[in-house]
Amino acid sequence: MNAVDTNVYLYAIDADEPAKQAQAIALFDRLVLQPSETVLIWQVAAEFLSQLRRWESKGKLTAEEVQTTFHRFNALFPLRLPIEGVFRLAFDLHSHFALSHWESMLLAACKAAGVTTLYSEDMDSGTDYRGLRTINPFL
């Protein structure tokens, strides 16, 4: 099972980063061929919407574009909500791998959802977090 971190979603729509935009779009194009193999983690959806709202406040997007973009990406993969056990997993990952709070929360949510591959620019590519491997799609 796969998941994609917020930064990859953002690059897919960020024309200011054309090389990364092309790579992010190519990754999504591959993943949507088998949509049942990828999930959208709730934390990623919330972070993505938060960044879209920031871009709206800076005039980069309109309110309508925020809503349309969010719904378009939200519809790509099934949404996975966090479970109570995520906090226990996050504490464990945080202490064993010296992760930030949000990284440990995301990895814990991925593990709870059965994700084995997380595409992210923010964590060390190739690292195995107890059965969950991170891959930087921009390398």
C-alpha cells in the first residue's frame, strides 16, 4: 500500500517548481493506474488544504480554485482516518528514529493504514521505519 506526503501534492500544482511539478504529476499518473493500492492519509489532506488556503490568502489561488483543487486531489485515493493507536505508534517512532512530531504522526498514520511505501521529500529516502519505507520521488 502507498501513500503520498503533502509536499508531493503541492508540487503537483506548483508551477513555480516545473521540474518537481512534472515529477509529482508523473508519480500520481502511475499511482492512479491502481487506485486501490494508494491511500490518502487524513493528516496529508488537512495539510494540503491548509497550504491551499495560505496560497489563497496570498492571491495565488481563488477560493473556488482551492475548493476545486482540494476535491480533485481528494478524489484520487481513498481517505484513511486516524485511529486511537496512532498516538502510541507516533510516540514509538518519535523516540526510536528522532523524528519531528508531524513526521512521526504521519508515519504512524501510514502504518495504521497498512501503508508500506510513503512518497515524501521530507524524510530520508530509502529509510525503513519498521516496515514502512520512504521514497523521495524527486531524486
